[in-house]
Amino acid sequence: MDVVVHLMEPAAYSAWRRGEALKPASLAQEGFVHLCFPSQVAVVRLRFYPTNAVVAVVLRVSKLGAPVVVEDSYGHGAYPHLYGPIPRTAVIKTVTLKPDEPLVI
């Protein structure tokens, strides 16, 4: 596991661009940041962002600085979870995807 992806709404991405580390609400509420493997992006988009554009933040796992654990995600299969904020230094690239547009890394 070298690369993982965090999906977020464009407005949230714009707000984060002004900050240091990304701390999504799930970090405070659940204790971790939801991530996915590149092969899971289409499934996650369909479940949570079916008709909206979404920003895919592609991350280098070795630069995340906190544990990434692959766990069952509420009965939907094994997904990576980051137990800490996403540092800017881990970002490889960001891509705004339109509905039904695949992620190309």
C-alpha cells in the first residue's frame, strides 16, 4: 500500500487549501480519516457523491505520519483509515472529478 485517496467536496477542498493539515470531521467524530484505495474510488463516489463533482486527494502513505489501518468500513468491505490528520506533504496530486469520471493516477 503506497498510495491512497481521500475524497472530499470541492468547497471543503478550497477551505483546506488555506490550512496546514486536513482534519475532516470524521477525525474528531470517529477518530480517523476515511480513505480508499485507487481501485475503490468509483464505488465510494457512487455511494457518497453520485451526482456531484468531487476532489480526489491522492496521498503517499509513507508521508502521512500517522498509522493507516485497513479495516472493515461499516460492513462495506476493507478500507484504509488514517488515524491522524492529512499533512500537505503527503499530497501527490489533487484532481476534481465530474460524475462518472474515472480517477487516473
